Amino acid sequence: MSQLKNDIATAIIPAALSALLICVVRFFVIPWSIWKGAALRLADMRKQDEAQKLVSSRSEFPVFDWLRAAWDGLIFLSWFIGAILSLVAFFAVAFSYFGTFVTGLSAMISTLITTYFSVIFMSLAKESLIIILSIALNVERLAQNKRT
């Protein structure tokens, strides 16, 4: 019985630490990894050689390919747009009739925080759309294979 209690105690502490790392720390780090991944995919697109560009231009699904790249572009640009919007929010609130520097600063910070975490929802929308489109593409391919 004491061995069972010891095993449970030694398993609970690492499990609790892992759960905290995943649920708390990863929540604050995942926007950066999503944004960095989008930036790297966009940079890799620029490095494609002509043969790869020719293959992608002859794809059966050019809209699907464009949509994936466009979402990466939106994710990448979102932080720059958010920085501009936060400055606009700061000046609009701080120099309004009832505004103060502190209210302008709080508007700026809240805009930055919202923009930072918005890439999670943008990536979730991209992944959901890609999953739906991939299912549709696979169903179409299966239907074509059954005909032949």
C-alpha cells in the first residue's frame, strides 16, 4: 500500500508540472511559434526554384494553394498591423477630450495583447479550413479512383 502511495505521489508532481507548462507557459509561447512558422513558410516560398514554381502553378487546386499562403501572409502581417493600430489607439484615446496618458497607454497595451493572441485564432481558422478542404479534396480523389 505504501508503494502505491509513493508511486502516485511521484507521478502526480511531474504530471502537475507538465500540465502547468502546457496550459500556462505554452499558451503564452504558442503565438510566437505560430507567427515564426508563418514567416518561415513565406520566406521558403521566395526561395523556391523555377521547377517548384512551375509544379505549383500547374496544380489542380490553385485556390487551395493560394489560400494557405494567404493565411500565412495574414498571420505574418497581423502583428505589424496590430502595432500600427495600437499607436492609433494610444493617440486617439490619449488626446481625446476625456482621455489621459494612462487611458491611452492602457488602450495601446490592450490592443497589443489582443493582437499578440489573435494569431492563435487566425491559425485555428486556417487549420479548420484546410482540414475541410483536404477532406473535400480526398473525397474527390477517391471518387475519381473508383471511376477508373
